[in-house]
Amino acid sequence: MNAPPEASGPVGRWLIATGGAALFACMLIGTISVIARHCGLTIVGDIELEQAAIVLSASAALVCATHARRHARVHLLLNRLTPVYRTRLTDLSAVASSVFFALLTVGLGMITLELRNSHEESELLHIPYAPLRLIALAATVTSATLCVTRIRSRAGQ
């Protein structure tokens, strides 16, 4: 079996840089917030900023992990099977992943569509939720597409 592709190319590098920067921002905001609290200060909206950064980081990580085939797997059962059953179970896992990402996309799409005119925003900093939802939706659509493409290419072999 071939090694899974790493997230390469300009898009992959951009996703890794964006996700890494968002994760770093989340850590930095959290660290500064904790230090400020110990000094008796409060930083208004720190949790809202962290939540927005987590959406960016998680979305980038989802797409990168799907593209590189690096989602968590339990090999306890897989390694004890014969090659034929291992292949079948791997194919079944790919189909299940596709269905999962498709359902996640449908659910998030329904929520996004339902709340498209609601102008939701965070309480303190007024960060709009619609762009964050669209980023998460783009990540689930991309992951579902990658999974389906992978299944189709395996079926064609």
C-alpha cells in the first residue's frame, strides 16, 4: 500500500500556515488572558477570539488530515485481519467516512441556510458567526469531496 500523501503544494502549505497561525493565536490569547487574570485584569472577549481561532484551526486541520489520510484509526482489529478482509474493512471505513462528512455537511448547511438572515454575532466583540459557519461548511464539503474522490479512484482500479 502506498504511503498517504502529505499536504503539499501551495494550497496545502497555505492551509497548514493558516491553521497553525490560528492555533498559535488561540494559545497566545489564552496565555495572555490567564496571565492578565492572575494580575487582576480582565481581557474582554478573549474567549470569543479563541473560539473564532479554533474554528479556523479545526477547519484547516480537518481538510489537511482528510487530504493526507491521517485521521485517527484504530489498528487493533485491522492488523489482525487477512489482507482481503483488511481491504474490505478499509473500503467500508472510507464509505463510512464519506457518509459521515456528507451528513455533517448537510446538517451544517441546513443550519447555515436557516440562519442566513439572522445576523448572529458574539456578545462582546460582535464577531459575526456567518463567515465562521461558511469556513466550517467549506471544510466539511472539501473533506466529503476528498473521501468520495478517493472511493471512486479505488473503485476504478
